[in-house]
Amino acid sequence: MNKNYLFLALLMIFLAAGLLFLPERHNYQQIKPQDLMWEAVQTTRYVTVDQVANMIIEGDPTLELVDVRDIDEYEKFSLKNAVNIPFDSLLCPNYQDYLGIEDMNVIFYGNDDIKADQAWMIARRMGYQNLYVMNGGLNSWIDCIIKPQRPEETASLSEFENYEFRKGASIYFTGSKIETSTNKSSVKVVRRKKGAAVAGGC
């Protein structure tokens, strides 16, 4: 046997053994399609805008918001401390580290549910855990949290309590100060400072 071949074979075995000691970058296993379809029809994968608002206000350390819209939309408006991973970049290796953090609850959102649902489906198929979708997206966020509507007088006590929470959340997120004088009320809006977006692409 040629010494060069023997040396090359030993080198390959050595390199292959070295791969066993390298840390895995993406430690996920794809789930079966039938299991994925079962999970996809469960309503437990959705969280309401009220739940998200409460988690942000309470400073929930397990919360990770992922905005799947384009960077231009993200820079115009996004939720507090959200990470921007555009939907078309979800499979890029430099973004996948945001999905596999142990004990974190990843909540996808977009303007509505469409892209967030698709992002959930892809990430879940890849085997990532603790994934959710904010039901209604930012459209629902604006309607319910930023501009809450007073319930009808015949509404239940829980609806009025929810409305009071939303009014407080609206003040928290917009920085608005409601001043009442005689019969008129005015609202002063103070914009929050924008954090930096995630840099780079694929």
C-alpha cells in the first residue's frame, strides 16, 4: 500500500474524529409532517395582543418577539425590544440562533397573521420549541392596545376590566398623557426612541 494513501486515510480519520468535539451550531431535529399538521390546527400556538402587552409591561425575561416584516416596515414601527428577522431571511444561519434559545418563548408577528403563521410553520418544522404567533398581528395591536374602544354599556365586567387594562397599556406604549379640562380632553403623544435593528443578512 502506498504511504501517501495511508497518510491521507489517517488524516481523514483524525479530521472526522475532530468533528465529534466541535459544538453543534444548530441542534434541531425536524418533526414529522403529521405531528406538525396536528400542532398547526391547535389554537394554543396563538397568543393575544393583551397577553403580549402584559408580558412586555411585566418585563417577562422569557419573551422574545420576532418581527417577520421587511426591515423598512420594522424601522417605521415595531414592538419594544423586538428582533427583526425578515420572513425571507428566516432560514439564514445568522438568524437561527434567535430561535433556539433554551427557555425562551418566541412570538412571531407581522402586520397580520399570514407571514407570522408561515414563519411559525417553518421554524416548528425545523424542530424549534416554544414558538407562538401574535393573533391578529400589528393590525390587532393598533386596534386593541393603541386605540382601545370602550365596550357597550351592556358589556360584561371582564370586558370593562380588559378595556381598563388596554387604556393603561396604551399610555405605557405611546407615552400619551390624557388631560381632562371641562368637557374636552386632549391627548399628547410622545414617541419612544427606536432601538437598533439586527444587522446583516444571509
